[in-house]
Amino acid sequence: MHQVIRLVASIQRVQDNLLDQYARVNWGLTSGQLRLLLALVPGRPVSGRELARRLFTDPANVSGLLRRLAGKGLISMHESPTDRRVQLVSLTPSGEEIQAEHWKRRQGELASYEYLRSLPAEERSELLQSLLRYATHLIGRERVEELLDAVEEEVRHHGPDTHESARRVRVGPES
């Protein structure tokens, strides 16, 4: 069991480092800034609090990212029409360009996509089911469902990222 936990943590650190390098080299961003851009859906303003929830982080962390991204002209912030205390965040055309470029480039430039694409479909399915059970245990069925909804939204907006058809996976009972 300790091997699995340490391996998952190591994989996450490697993924973070690779994403940092990818974001810096391609757009001069940090991985956190890129993740925030990717959490936005063009044409759908969202609050900073909702972004923090989507990114599993604190609103204070998101606030700093928002200031830096607004300074780079990649997002805009405006007052909510229903609550003046709430700032809504939207992608600017420049932010949308980076997002679109990312979706086109990621498969060829991020090693994890290359490796996963090489796995037989059955192995990918087994890996996904195991990860779904693990994530459900860690963060709960509702949050996993939200993550899967976000993936579906990505696929609808940017197109499937593999040659397989994008289909909704079923989350099993909480472990």
C-alpha cells in the first residue's frame, strides 16, 4: 500500500514539474496560471470562489493568480450583475488563444498523453476505473462527478483528445 501512495505522489510531482515547464516554455506562465485558464469556459463567466473550488485550492491563491493573469491580459474581471461583491472572471481573446493552442498541442508535448495513448483500451479503462475509485474515496462521489462533468464540457468545447469517442464514465459506489 505504501508503494502505491508514494508512487501516486511521485507521479503527481512529475506531472506538476512537466506542466510547469510546458506552461513556461510555451506561454511564460506558471502551471497554476495555465490550470486556471483551462478551468475557464469561453463565454461563461465564473466567480473566483467557483474557480477555487474547481482547482481544489483556497480563494486567496486564486486571487493572486487572477491578478497576474489580468495583468497579462489573459482574463477580464467584472462585477456580477446580481451581486456587486462578486467579481466574475472571463477569458479574453488572448486567453482563449492560449487555451485553444494548449488543446491542440498537449497531446504531442505532454509525455503522459503519449504514454496513455499507447496503452490498449482495456488497460486504460481499468486504470480509469481504479483512479475513479481512489478519487471517490479521497474527495467524494459528488466532486468526482463534477470533475467528469468538466471533462465532458472540455470535450464538447474543444473536441475529443483521442480517436476514441468521448463517453461518460460511470462512478461506482464510494469505497
